[in-house]
Amino acid sequence: MRVETLGGILDAYEEFYRESFNNERKEAFEDIEEKLSSYPVVLFIRGTPTNPMCKSSKFLVDKLHRLDIKFRSYNIMEDGKMKEWLKFYANWPSFP
């Protein structure tokens, strides 16, 4: 593809990044949905159940333990991309 104008170059870059974004989003959403379907209750938290990294995560884990609800968890601090894509997936700005 030969691009001869600045506008054409900018359009080509925009298309490239839009396609890259959409591909990455698709892969991330598939990964999230796979994790969500892996167990009846799934938590995406900061830290681990035995070592939560924030008050919200600790509160949530403590409540589930007290109610004897079994769950699977994922530490969003270990995967920066997952952490960011979860915000898009859930349409929520932060996580416990």
C-alpha cells in the first residue's frame, strides 16, 4: 500500500491502531470470559485471598469465607493488561 499524503499516512496509522486495539480487546475478553466460566464465583482482586493488597479485597474475601462461599480468584496486580481490560469489560473504573 502506497500512501502519498500526510492525511493518508495518518489514516493508515489510525486504521492499524484501531485494528490492533480491536484484536487485543477480543483476545482479552475471551480470556476474561474463560476465567469467569471456570467456576461459579470468580473474583478479580488486588492480591490473593491469603494476602489481599487493599481493604476492599480483604473485606470481600473475609465475607465470602464467613459465608462459606467457595470461589476462585485472580490477582489483577500480576497482569497489567488484564487489569486494564477488565475495566472495559465490566464498564467499571476500578476493582477491589
